[in-house]
Amino acid sequence: MALLSFRCRPFLGLSLVLILSGGLLAGEPITHGFLATGGATYIRSHDGTILWQYPHSSRDGEVLEGGSVLLALSKSKAHPGGAAAIVDKSGKITFLHEGTQTEVNTVQMLKSGAILMTEAGAKPRILEVNLAGKILAEVAIQAQTKDHHLQSRMTRKLQNGNYLVPQLLDEVVREYTPEGKIVWEVKTPYWPFTAIRLPDGNTLIGCTLKDLVIEVDSKGKLVWQIDNTDLGSRLINDACGVQRLPNGNTVITSHHAQKDEVRLIEVNRDKKLVWTHKDKSKPGIHHFQILDTAGQPLSNQKWR
């Protein structure tokens, strides 16, 4: 097969030469570039180089067109209720919406150009906010309020306009309409952290401290799962963030992994380990966004 080489537009100040083909070359190792959110916030290239970092812990995030990064900033002295922020390549905040309750745990850039965020607190809710800071939509989350931190995590707006919400301490994933009506839910064996609605209607769910990832169909029936018994060792250590890649493989973070321990793994449908990442940094990865494979950008970033 003929290969086409070209120079892409600069990404975060760097020009990368990409090789396009039908997939990885025979014998070429799998590598990934990714955005990491958690105790440390950074972008690491597929060769291990740190391309960008921001000196604030974060809960969720995604790289936007043009290289800026949308982040859910952890609560701090500077942001006592957490915040949703867009940070450019130089580290400058170009958009900021402060949380008004306990935490901001979710951010998602919507097709409309608005930002989805969640607030944990006495009145847990989903918000859609435009870049002028105006609240365009507000949806109440029907969750327990005794522990604000364990109310919800990686909420995502679906193509049908509804919202998919993992509710940790309630041990349930719920789909809400824009009016706040629950139209689908599934009970989980432990705290659900990430819930991803797949194109076939199935839902992929990471179950935090259970070190378990499950996939259920539209009726809530279990159709696939993976845990450490499938891997033969404890490579999953707090299954927080999860992403389904375009090739059907699943990437899982181990939020509690320590220095020099495996932080990210990729497994195929047969539960075979195909990639791992570990490094010498101390903070764990809370959630992530796989950006490329061997330098080649992913064709689809929706399933995370």
C-alpha cells in the first residue's frame, strides 16, 4: 500500500510529520498521545514528551480545535467551587465559569459552541453555558446529597439531546431529558465514574474502586466486562476514566496508580492487553483523552 506523508498544522507549537496508511505498520509498537487530567494536568505526546501542562489539578477535560484545552478545574483557594475553564497554548485562561456549589466535575464542548458542566452540591445539576457566561440550560440531577463529592462524574450530552449521568454513591447510570425526566437507567455493581453511549446503543461504564469496566445493552443486560482476573494482575487500580477507541479497543485509567506503576491500559475485545503507559510522575490520572496512535490523530473522539 502506498503511503502518503505530509506535514500537519502546528499542534501546541509543534509540527508533527504524520504517516497515513490503513493502520500501524507491521511490527510498529502501539503508542498514544493523550491529555491527562487529575492531580497533574498535561498533554503527553506518543513518544513520551510533555507538550503542554497547566499548574492546577483538574477533573475532566478535552483538547479543542486549535489546541486550547477545556478543563474542569478542581476546587481550590482560587476556585472554591471548582470551575470550567478554557486554557490556551500559553497557559492563559480565555474562558472561566466559576462553580457556585461544592465541585465542578464535568466539562464537554457541545456542537452548539456551548459548554456542558456539572455542579455537585446541595442542588446537583447539569448546566449549559455559552462563552459569554450565560446559562442556557439547567437540569437537576436526582442524586443523594449526603456526600457531594460522590454525586456524579463524567456526564455527557447525547446525540438525542439527553444527558447520560454516572451517579457514584447511588450506584446507577441515568439518562435525563432536557426537562429532567429519567428515561433510562441501569444499576451498577459499584460506583460508576464514566458512562459512554456507544453507536450501537450499548453503554460502557467504568466502576471506580471495583477495578471493573462493564458494557450493557439498551435493556441493561451485561454484554462485556473486564477486571483484573482477566488480566492476571492488578493493572486496573481505580477504574475512573474510560475511552472506547475507533478500532473497538478500550483504554482504562488507574487513578490510584503510583510512580512507575501502570497508569493507562488498552485492551481489545478479547480482553488482551495491547498497550500500557507508566511514568515517574506522582499524581494519578483521573480522566484522559487519547489524542493519537503512533502520531496519527484519532478519527473519532466522541466515545469518552
